Amino acid sequence: MRDSKTKGFTLWFTGLPCSGKTTISEIVEKELRNRGLNVESLDGDEVRQHLSKNLGFSKEDRDEHIRRIGFIAKLLSRNGVATLAAFVSPYRAVRDHVRSEIENFVEIYVKCPVDVCIQRDIKGMYKKALAGEIKNFTGVSDPYEEPLSPELVIETDKETPAESAQKVIQWLESMEYIPEASESVTYTPEEAEKIEKRLKALGYL
């Protein structure tokens, strides 16, 4: 087995807005930390604020945004960090570019029908996009290019986030990216409450 404490990797969660990328990545992150890995999660809002503040939402700017995220993920991964990136990243070519730059790149397609994503949209982004208030919105006025050969496909309209996260963990175990668990993951009351609120908002509970 490769030494998971020194050999980093990047989990790249891609899919439509509200498909469940962030929720699943948060559960996976907790499990990885529980197993003693060095973990870093790249947060979309923080990345926009500190790394891509000058970029908009045109295709060119989105591609540059993803390239910048990929560069950070590359640095983290090669220094032994399990890196989680949950971004729509709608365009196939730039995702493939990021893949080519990162040695241990794991593309996870969080697949979900757009009508289900609309139902889960507690922020009303799809509604605004359908009304023409948001331009270049993926799944409405801008395309999403599905991965052709992802390492893992998760269909979040058919399973719970916990089940999806478990599939990710099992895949990582089977490929010897992570050690098998010595004990099950536990959550603090605050963490459990946060996850429960998110699941209720998304219609899982």
C-alpha cells in the first residue's frame, strides 16, 4: 500500500449546481481526517475571494478559475495532502488539463438531473437563471459537459449523501489511496447539526 501520510491526492467533485458536491465532500473530508490523513478542502467562496476575485463567469474566466484551483490542488497533493475540490467546473477540456497536472487526480462526477437540482436549490439561483436574472448559469443558459471517463460516478438522486460518501471512501480503499478504518467516523453535536440542516434543506430528510 502507498504511504497515505506522504502521498497526496486530489478528489475533484464536479457536477451541476445543487447536485450535492459540497455535502458529499464534507462527509468524505471528516472520514479522511478521522483516518489520520492531512486534508485540505478548497472552499468555493474563499477561492473566489482570495484567488479569483478579478474573474467573472465567462467561459474564459471560468477556465482560468479552474486552472488556478488546479494549481493549488497540485501543490497540496504533491506535498502529501488529501485535497478535496468541489466545483461545478462545467467544461471538460479544463478539467482534463487539471488532471494532466496532478499525479493522483480522482474525478468524481456527482450526477443529478437538473430538475432535481432545481428542487434542492434553497438559494433560488436556478429560478433567477430561468428568469434571465443570472447569465451564463450552468444547466440553464450555459452547458455542463459530462466527464467521459471519471474514476467514479455518483447519482445523488438515487442515494443519500452518506451513501455517496461511502462509495468514495470504498473506492479510495480499493485503490489503496487510504488505509482501512480502525473505527467508524464520529461527529460532534455541532457537526451533526450542520449536516442535518443541509440534508433537510436539500430535501433528503
